[in-house]
Amino acid sequence: MALFSRSLTALLTAVAELPDTAFAQPSGCRGWLVRDLVCHLVIDAQDVLMTLATPAETAPTHDALSYWAPSSAMPDGTDPYDALTVRLAGAYEDPRLLRDHLEDVGGAAGRAALLAHPELPVSTQGKTLTVRDYLGAYVLEWTLHHLDLVAHLSAAAAPPHEGTAAAREMLERRLRVNLPATWVDADALGVATGRRPATGAERAELDALGVRGQMLPLSLG
């Protein structure tokens, strides 16, 4: 749960420090500019608030790993939800408004997480899991989107090392693969989630480990 807070705080800080011009740059999410990604983060933070305020009456059905359902296709921005996010982001017009909205809602989500009982079962998207597992799952979400945020912004702050390490471990366990130990965590996350294709050398390393080609890319968020 502490790592959830550190990952979220780092992400909110990175967005707060972006210059207005960065919002019109591409993000690491296909079909989305940085402003579209930030708008998605607002919606994510709202989801966290709603979930933490929705106690479940049934036992947990999922944990931090099974919460994620891998997909064989990477989003490209044409899905109705993705397209709606783009329209919402455009409605803000001034990046300051979008930045301030994320600061308000994201900060509230962070405070709500600190107040929630770790073993309380909560419901979201037809799933039930403990607060601890729900927030653990969001370490992967925040880390991936932090990497998406800075994908084309060399001056922006990267996610914390402990966050990328934890996200990589979760991803490898969820996908049941062992990525090359020589890969830095950001590269492992990028290739395994389809955010970028493996290079020839990386593909050779995967082949040497017996990682089947059809297992990559996979999208988790």
C-alpha cells in the first residue's frame, strides 16, 4: 500500500511539472496525446475513489494479479472509451485546468487509500478484492502510465525504481514469463505490454529463454 502512494505521488508530481507545450506531445499510449493520457488518469483516480467507497458484501474473487485480464491487442485510440477520453481531454482546452483537476482528484484518491482498511473487500467492474490487492494492482497501472507519460518527454521525471521493479515482477507473474534479467525494468514493461516491439537482439534473447512469440505483445493497461 505504501508503494501505491509513492507511485501515485510520483505520477502526480510528474504531471504537475509538465510545461503546457508537453500536453500536445504524443504519449506512450497509441492514439493518445499526453493531454489524453492525463485525462485518463483523472478517470482512473475517480475510479479509485469510487472503489474505495464501495465495500463488497462477498468474499474476494480476485487478487492484485488476477485483477488484470491480458489482451492480445494493444489499444489504438479507436475504442469508444478511448475516443471519448480524447474528446473530454480536448474540452479542457487550457492544460492548467486538466493539470489542476488531476491534482485535486488524484490527491483525494491518495488520501482515501491511506484511510482505507487493507483487508476491506471492495467491488469494482464486477470483481471483489481486498483494498490491499486493489491498490497493489494499481501500482502496475500507475507505473505503466507514468512510463507512457514520459515516453517522448526526455526532461520529465521517470517513475520510481521500486515501482518499475514491482510492476515488472507483477507482469512477469501474471503473464507467466521470465524476461531477460539484463533488461532494465522500463524496457521489460514496454516490450511485454506491446508498447514497443522487441528489437532483433531482444527477440533473440526471448527465443533463447523459450518465450513463445505469441505471448508478446500483451496489453494490461
